[in-house]
Amino acid sequence: MFMVLAYLTANVLANLSVAYFGPVSTPINAFLLIAFDLVSRDALHERWNHKNLWLKMALLISTGAVISFLLNQGAGRIAIASLIAFLLTGFTDTVVYQLLKNHSRFLKVNGSNIISSAVDSIAFPTIAFGSFIPWIVLGQFVAKVFGGYLWSLVLFKGEKGSRIKSILN
């Protein structure tokens, strides 16, 4: 339950800060909050272990958007962009994570996050701000990949041996 609340908190904080500060806040959010969401989603993926996984993920993502909107109706466009981007990203993340199922968790998490970061970095700002803004897309992508790597070290800290093996292989 803690991971669900942490995911929702990070999601809502990211949405509200983008609604308040605009595009300039997206790389910071990407590094701290969205990277956490990507890694925590993988942790939830493993915990839920195919038990209504798609439904639970859809509800989790939708709940973040609804809470964001309820806290600030002015964040409506941001909440919708977040919902669509996270649905696309969640689908992408799940597919890539499953394709990497025979690898270490560290490789699954970071491999799926690289692809998911690309999808989210293109979808979210394009929908939220109404146009493709290359510097935001690139900044978000780099921040999510690096932040996701750091969050994976924190959330999966008990797997040092598998991390080292996956890096060397």
C-alpha cells in the first residue's frame, strides 16, 4: 500500500508543479518524481504478479489524474496529458519488462524505463503544451533515465549482486 501512495503522491506533485510552473519544471519533475513513478510501477508490477495487472495499473494512473484535477481544476490539461502519457508509458513499460523477464530485475527495470522514458518524454509535453518542444523532450528523457537508474538503486537496494552481473553481462 505504501508504494501505491508514494506513486500517487509523486504523480500528483509532478502534475501540480507543471500546472503551476509550466514547461521549465518538467526536467526537474522528470528526474525526481516521474523517474520514481517509472521504477515504482515496476515494483508494483512484480508485487501484483499478473493478478489484474492491467486493471490495477489503469486505476492507479487514472487515480493520479483525478486527484490532480480535484486539487486544481486549472491542471485539467496537465492531468489529461499525464493520464494519456502514463497509459502509453505503462503499456510500453509492461511489454518491455515482460520481454526482459529472463534477465535480472535491475536490467528489466532500467531497460523498460529507457523505452518508457522516451514514450513519456514525447507524449506528455506534446499533449500538455500543445506542441513538440525538443529541449523539453530531450531534458525529460535524460532526467528520467538517470533518475530512474538512481531510484532503481534505492528501491531495489538488496540486489547488488544481480546489478553487478547485469552491468558486466
